[in-house]
Amino acid sequence: MFSKKKFIASLATAAALTGAGFVTTNQVVPQIFAAQEVGAEAVNDYIANQGITPVSIQFREGTFNQWIPYENGVGKPEGIVIHETATPGATAEDEVSYFNNNWPTIQTYVHAFVDANEIINIHSADYGVWGAGPTANAKYIQVELCEVNTADEFARSVANDAYYAAFRLHQYGLPVEYGKTIVSHDQTSKMYGETNHTDPTGYFAKWGYSMEEFVALVQKYYNQMNGSSTNSGSNNNASTGTNNGGVSANSSEGTVKVNNSGSYAVPLVGFNSNGSTTKSNRGLANNTDWYTDQSKTYNGHKYYRVSTNEWVMDNYAQFTAK
């Protein structure tokens, strides 16, 4: 059964209030990763020593049809809120399906879900969602971390979650500032008094982890992004050259604003191994913005990648380089 957390987490977006942030700190509180398969190794050390790397971010269009500007405007979030689902054993795929099917009833939605194996983004981060009360909704991108069963899964899930947070902060030119640009739902509850949730504090503590350590991991990935063009997880497979079927592939990092004047949705295609295309059974909402890290030229048209193997044609896309 899904937690009641989802039913009370969100309120409709309202005029944002001015709230004082927490004091920025780089202090890392030492914690012990007390789980049998990793011994007494701290979580962040375990991630580093095991060579755990984040997975690629999957960009999908969810069913949430509310396109709500942040208080500072479209494409101007002030940071990111870290949630956890309070639903033991539910995967990111489970949560995505639940939210897409039920958000009109439960009146809550977030930008992304993360577990040990996947990072699934289901709403453009250029627009707000319903996850932490009106004031926080008008300020922050929001991501839910799924509850897992083993210490190794926890390490992999927080690596993915920290990567997503770092990616979004880096994308919007925001620094890593604990209590200001990166906050827990617990913190937004205390800052604005509009929800009573304390996640992910208790769940982190279960695994001997803390928000301070999480922010340190976000900072690590953020620093790596400053020295690299990698912004799509560990799967950085942008290539150059010519593939089968006359497809020329190039690295093209930036955003595409999509629109299809002839329909309610923008069509997507996938590329087969022989270079031909196949239609996707999914589409993108009109007038939405999507991160892209790669383009292909095929039969005289440029295609921009918005998911692992889903591409939008230039007829429907306006590209802006990062």
C-alpha cells in the first residue's frame, strides 16, 4: 500500500512567501553505515570504494498537466527539495505509475523519482510541482528517493539521488548551498510551516546517513560537472561520426522547446541499430522544455535526444545550447 504521505504532501501553488534560509555549511557529520554487507564503512566512502557511479537520467513526459511558473518565472527554480517516498519496497517505476494515475485525486506530484537502478524525470524542471506546500512549490525542483531493502541498494540510490540534485543545480547555475539551494522536506516544513513532514531525515538515519553527508556527495558530483560536459549520468555516450542509414551523431548539450501545431503532443522516434527510425508510443506536451545531450542528422532533419532512445525532430523543436 502506498503511504498516506502522498495524500497530504501537496497544496495548490499559491503566491510564494519570503522565507529565511538555513545557514550554509560544508561541515560533514561522520556517520557509520551499519549494515551487514558493507560493514562499518561510511556510505559515501562505500560509494567511492566500490566504484558506484550514477545511472543516466531518463526523461519522460508524465501526465501532470499543470504548467506552473516558479515565483521568479519559468526556468528559474531556486533550488531542490529532497523527499523520500515512505513506501518500503516501491520502485521508481512503481511510484511513477502511481503518481501519473492518481495525481488529480491525491493532489501531489514531483519532478523525479530515484531508486537504486533508475532516475526517472517526469515533469519539466522549468515549472513547479505540488510536493511541499505552496511556498516551497513556487521555489524548488522536487525529487523523491525510494525506500530500498539493502545497504548496497541504499548507497546506489543516494548516489543516483545526489547526482540528480547536482545535475539540476548545475543546469540552472545554482551553487550547492545546504539549507538554501538544497533542502530536505523536513527543512521546508520548518521554514514555511505548510507541511508537517520530516523526510528524508528518519529514513537516512535508518542507514546511518545524514543530509550533511548527502550534500557532500552532491557537491562531489557538482564539482565533477564543472570539469566535464557530462550531464546525463554515467552513460555519456555522445558520439561523432556517421552511423548506418546515413545518421550523423553529435554531442549537442542544451535544451529544446517542443511544440506541434497540428496536435496536442509532440511525436518522438527511436533509432534502430541499422539507423532507421521507429515511432514511439509516447509524446511530449506542447510548449515544454527538455534537456538534450545529443543530436543526430537523419534524412535531412536533426533529431534531439530527450530520453535514452527517444528523439524529437527539428520540425517540432527549438534548440538552445547550454
